Amino acid sequence: MITFVAVVKRKEGLGFDDFRKLWCEEHPELVLAMPGVRGYQQQLAHDGARRDWPIDGVAELSFDDPAAMKAAFASPEGQAATDHQELFAGDVTWFLAEPRGYGARA
């Protein structure tokens, strides 16, 4: 399993509420249509409409392996998701990660 992690800062001039609508309501459908996506999770900045955090969110896309990830982004569905990202994302920094789970304490 490999995880594509994207750290997202919204497009300059775009309000947080508009960012949230585009990213949290519209974008997931496009991402989940990409072939080979095993999981998708977003972390939206808490109270971002009232506080200016250095980032607005983090997205995690899970794939079986790097080849599956490359095929997903190269697909027409991957292009559609990438094109949609241009509407809301100003700066995106990404990296590939190997997930590690350690459980939670009660």
C-alpha cells in the first residue's frame, strides 16, 4: 500500500467557504472515480474561516502501489480531478508515504 499525501493551500483570493465547497463537496466524487483508488481522506483546517492557518487541508489517497497511482493520475478521471483542483488549490505540496498504524488509546 502507498499513500499520496497532498498538503493544500487554497487559491489566493478564494474564501474559505468557497474552498470548502469545491474541495469537500465536489472534489471527492472526481477523486473516487479514478481507477485504483483504495481510499481517500481529507483533513480540513479546523475553523479555517476564522483563522489563517498556513495550510487549508491535507488529502490522502491510497493505492496498491506506485504503478497504480501513476495509472490513476494518467487516466481521464485523473485528469478531470487534476483540472478541478485548479479551481481551488493555490499551492499543493505532495509526497508518497508508507502508512504506519499504531492504534488508539482508550
